Amino acid sequence: MNIPHRLNKIEVGDIFRQYGDAYRKNHKLPLQSLKAMSAIEICRTSALGGHVDECDSCGHSRNSYNSCRNRHCPKCQSLAKERWLEARKKELLPVSYLHGVLTIPFELNPIALINQKEIYDVLFKSGTETLRELGFDPKHLGGEIGIIAILHTWGQNLMDHPHLHCIVPCGGLSEDGKKWLLPRKTTRKKKVFVHVNVVSDLFKKKFLYYFKGLYLTGKIKFVGKIANLGNRQEFEKFCGNLLKKKWITYIKKPFGGPEQVIEYLGRYTHRVAISNERIIKTRKRQSYISLQGLSRRQ
């Protein structure tokens, strides 16, 4: 099968194929990472076979290699992303929406890294409960709201940064489900039904409540640099310091409407941290990968 060459651009797969073996010999990787690397290395190569693409209109055809379809592959998420965007847009109501971001303090990052499922479950639970509870409160709205919530675990600098993006209608259903309720009042500048400080305070209290519940039931572990938190006194001191902090939250009406927010989130729901577009060059001797906006040595 004669496969046409792609443009001469460095991709994640190229780096894995060139440096992957050496990296795996010097680093102990979890099985999930090994599977992802293997899939990306053989994606759209002869190892997966090929197929023929043919235009329905003109009949022009071309040969293409098959894709790995691994969710971590930067080349295989376009179709899944478009399907996700289409489904989410169909769920939108003809009303105004708010975009909220709920972030946990950086002190929790090493705990989240070791206890990902437990901490992220608490993040979803405390975040969505906060918004729904404030929506039900007659002082703010007095109705039931809907939420599209998406977890992001890293920031643009590729460092740990767990936070929850939420798309929330600026209104809700009455208790009997027959009436659409508008906010009782809105803040002057941002036109939202609840002040961001109120969201931050309730979110913090709920998260710490469930976080302590995980600790008391022995469902989270502390190892390495955070092993001291296994001591009850140290843990209580840690939680006390978190309670004193102001937790970063964000909530306002998006400038481009809810569709723009969904498009923005779609870039992350079906995309890995290091996409092909961000890679500029590599240096063989140092295995140095330069990215737009930051640099990392591998």
C-alpha cells in the first residue's frame, strides 16, 4: 500500500519512536502510560494496517494508515471531540449561562496525585453540591439548576492544577418543574445570581468536610513527602490552614455565550497536555523538547 507522506513536522509519536526505548529503560512507568506510549508509537503506521478513503462526490481515493484511537493520542481525538461538542450544544437551553471555575489550593496537589479518584470525586461532589445548593437558596434563585462540569488536572504550564469548569444556567426550574425562575438579584458588575465569595466559602467548607471523611474512613493514603499527614494531629493542622485560606473561584457570564465556553472546554476534554501543535523542536543529545509558551527537558 502506497501511503503519502505527511508534512515534515515533529509529532509526539516521532519523539516516542526515537527516544521511547531509552526513556522506558531509565524510568519506571505505570502500565497505563506504557500502553499509551505503545499506541501512540504505532498510530497511523503500517503496524496497524491501512484503509482506503474515497470522496462521495468525485470518487477520488487515497490510502491511509489506521489510527490507534487511544484517548491519550494527540492525533485521534478530533472526531470524538466534535461528537462531544455537538451533544453538549444540544443540551443547552435558550437562556443565559454562567461559566464557573472551582480550584483547590496547591497544597492539596500532592495528595490528589496519589489519591486521584478519591480527591477528584470529592471535587466533583463538593463543587456541584455548592452550586446546586446556592441555586436552591431563595436568597439567590430558589430553583433547581443544571450543571455541565468538567475536570481539568493541569494548567498551561503542564504542572498539577486540579480545577472544575462548570457551565450553569442563570436561572432554574421551580420546585414543581413548571416555571423558569430568574435570579432574585444579580451582582452589579458580573450579572450573576450569587457572589463569587459566597461560592468560594461554601465550596471550601464542603470540600474539607468530605476530605476529612476520606481520612477518617481510611480511604486516602499519605506517602513520601506528605507521609506526616497520616498523623491525626498533623492532618487537623493541615486542614485548619486550608480553612483559613481564600480558595480561588471564578464565576461570570461568558462574553461569547455558552457555545464559546463549550468550544473552549472541548479543546481539553479530548486533548492531551502535549499536543503536536505545541512542539517546536527536539535536541538529540539532551532529549530537549521545546514547547510554545514553555520548555521541558525529558
